[in-house]
Amino acid sequence: MMKKLLTFLIFVIYSFSHGQDKVTFSYDPSGNQINRTLCLNCTTSKPAKANEIEDITDEDLLKFSSEDVISYYPNPVKEELFLKWELINDNRVTSIQITGINGQVLKTYHNTDNLNSQNIPFQSYPSGVYIVSLTYRHGEPKTLKIIKK
């Protein structure tokens, strides 16, 4: 009787210790959790490799509005922020500035006139909120609030 009870207890402990494998999460493009599902009889898939990078599609990019020409991905960011913009009416992005929430300028990118995208590394920054400011040739700035995980 004691062996059966001990075997049952080991089985129960083992089952509960793998409970995190039975909950799946879904996220929107901004990284917000939108769905949590309990999966009792499903097989677990292998987690993605940490260094594996998937191709970015236009659907992945977050847009300000339908008439805006700047898109960015991902937010919140862990490693690197990808910015992309269209050069319309010769209104080019002339500089990009990364600012901490305290107002300290952390990095400035100049000479972006002939570019239409910029990758910005966030690995060295601590978790928090950052402001990414894009300055156009015609002087109108756009700001993005970026969250670093």
C-alpha cells in the first residue's frame, strides 16, 4: 500500500511540476498578451532558439496611422528596434535620437537622409521607457514611446 501511495504522490508532483508546459499564450504585434489557453492533452513544441531571427513582414510593423510613413517593430523591445520609413515628397528623416525617460540623450544617429530604415540596438539599455525622436528634413519631428523589457 505504501509503494502505491508513494508512486501516486510522485506522479502527482511530476504532473504539477510540468504545469507551465500546459498553458499557452498569444500576443498581439505590440507584445501584449491577448489570450491564455490551458492545454491538457497537447504536445509541447520545442521553444524557439534565442538567437533565431524570423523575417519581418509588413504586417509585423506597427504603424502610427494609415497616412503615416513610419513603422517600427517590436514594442516592447528586448534586443533591437527596427525602424522603417518611406521617403515621400522628399521629406526625409535627417536624424534619430534615443532619449531616456529622464530626458538624457543616449544616442543620436545623423546622416540618415539616404536611408529608409535603421536598426537601433537596445541590449545595453536597462529596462524602462525610452523616447525615439525622428526629425524630418522639413522640421516636423515624430516621437515614439518604446518600452525596453
